[in-house]
Amino acid sequence: MKPQELHQLVFNFRAARAVMFAVQAGLFEELCQEDLTIDELVARLELHRVSTTILLETLVQLNILNKQGMHYSVAQDLRATLRRDTAGSIANLLLLDANHWSNWSVAEDFFRPGQATSFAYDRQSNFAVAMQQGVGEMNVRLAQVLLAHAPRHIVDVGSGPGLLIEQVLGTATDLKYTLVDFARTLDIAKGNLSAYKQFDVNFLPHDIVLGKLPIEADCIVISRLLMGFDETEAKQILGNICHGLVHNGVLVINEFDTDTKVGALMSLDMLVNCGARVYGRDQLAKLLDELGFEIVSEQATTVFTRALSAKRKGI
Ligand SMILES: C[S@@+](CC[C@H](N)C(=O)[O-])C[C@H]1O[C@@H](n2cnc3c(N)ncnc32)[C@H](O)[C@@H]1O
């Protein structure tokens, strides 16, 4: 097996889990019989509208559902497989597996019976390392997007371990940089950027949900930040960030692209794990519009992420 094939194999669990959940929720039973709009579906199954939209859009990206105008339908070739009452159905097996899935959370009991301690796992440090892996050239491309705006001061809000700023510093050491995150995360970033101590690199511990950015800059970037927050908090964050942007400054938002399979699955993952979602281009455009901003350019930073650059309207 090749590394790329292994990558594909293990990450397919997200797609598999989404399909199983859709079976559990009864989506296919309805959509195999007739094409329905989101409003019709949520009314019939008594589901939450926003969450159901995220699930349906993911199933569209997986080519299991088709969407025509406002209507969703199950791809014709899959109907007999996804209905529970047909000879060739796998829906009952999927339902069984969906309910067995939760047993993996206690699987450790069979491998270390009688032991009180769990497999070692430190969420904070694992998260920091996981953030550095699996994004390929994303920060290289995002650094190019930032530098194309010819900034003098780049602020990276939710900087994580500082890999984006390290990337920019690789080509531009004459700018001012500020990394904003929680103090504990900034300690990791300080370690990663220790080779750049002689340059104008600053670390600002700040909770961007709770307070306005207390500094000003002509270029502020947020990368994979908004997807951790519900819409109320996302609005709050954008408002707090814009406060620190000089009048003709640029705000760069790098997020997963919900019109891709990976991006849609990530949105579902954020929903289930944080009650949040990945905001698509249209949702971001709307949030920015409410703050008096408009998107001025956009670039892909990987095949499943893209950076939107926004400025105050009329700039
Ligand atoms: C998903 S990581 C992304 C890190 C980095 N921007 C990247 O794309 O690799 C989100 C980062 O936002 C930070 N963060 C989350 N909530 C925050 C808040 N309220 N204020 C400041 N930073 C926050 C987290 O600590 C984490 O480092």
C-alpha cells in the first residue's frame, strides 16, 4: 500500500460515518421515494435545519445525493442499496454498524482488561501537532497570498504553532508580525520561531471571542479559526478582528472549501465535535457584508482550502 492510499483508507471513516448517520436519521428512506427540499425533509423527520443542511451538502459532495435547484434526491443507481426494504440493500447492515461504532470508545477494555488507566492522550499537545500535519503546501500558498498585499504588519489571529508566520519570515524578515492565540499555544509558537528572535516578531495572548483586537495592522489573517465557532461567535470574532484593521487594510480568511469532499466532511466533523461548522464562501461573504466588507480576491491554498481577501467596501 502507498502512503496516499493509506491516507485515503483511514480518512474514509468520516465519509462512512456520514452515510451511516444519514441511514440512522432516515434520510434515505425519504429521499429514495421522492425528491425533497430541505424544508420538506426537516419537517418530515423533525430535524434541525442547519445541521441537516451540512449533512445533505456533504452527501452531495460524496456523490450519494444529487441536488437540483432546491431539491435533493438519492443518486438513481444507489436507491436499491440505500433503501432498507430491498433485496440488495445494505442499509440494515449500515444501521447495525452505526450503532456498534460507539463500542470503539470502550474497545480498550478488551485489550487491557481490568486496567484503570486509559491509553495516553493529551488533547492540547496532540491538537497542536495535528494542526501541523496533513496540510501540504497550504502555508506556502497562504504566505504568497499575504505578501501579494504588500503588508507592513501581519497579524495572525489563532496562529496556532506559528507555522504560517514562520513561512512568511522565510522570505520577508523586514515586516512586523504579531501572533495572537492563547498563552499556552503561543509558548509552542515561540519555540518554533526562536530562530527569528532578532526580527520584529510579537506574541499577544488574547481571546478573540471576548475582546476587540487591541492592536492595529494593515493585514490580518485568520486560518482555520472560524470553523471552530457557531455563527454568533464567528460574527463576534470577525467584528473584534476588524476593529484592529486600518482603514484600507486587508483581512485574509483561509478556510476549508465546503464545495469539496474534504471541506464538506470537515464541516460535518466540526458540527458533531464543536457544534460549529465550516463557513462557505457565500456565508462568509454575508458575514463580511454585514461588517461593511467585501471580498476582493480569492485563491486556492490546497485542493480543499481557499483564502478570501476582504477589504472595507469601496477601498
Ligand atoms: C484549528 S487551529 C488553526 C491554527 C492555524 N491558524 C492553522 O491554520 O494551522 C485554531 C487556532 O485558533 C486558536 N483559538 C481558538 N479560539 C481562540 C480564541 N478565542 N482566541 C484566540 N485564539 C483562539 C486555537 O488555540 C488554535 O491555535
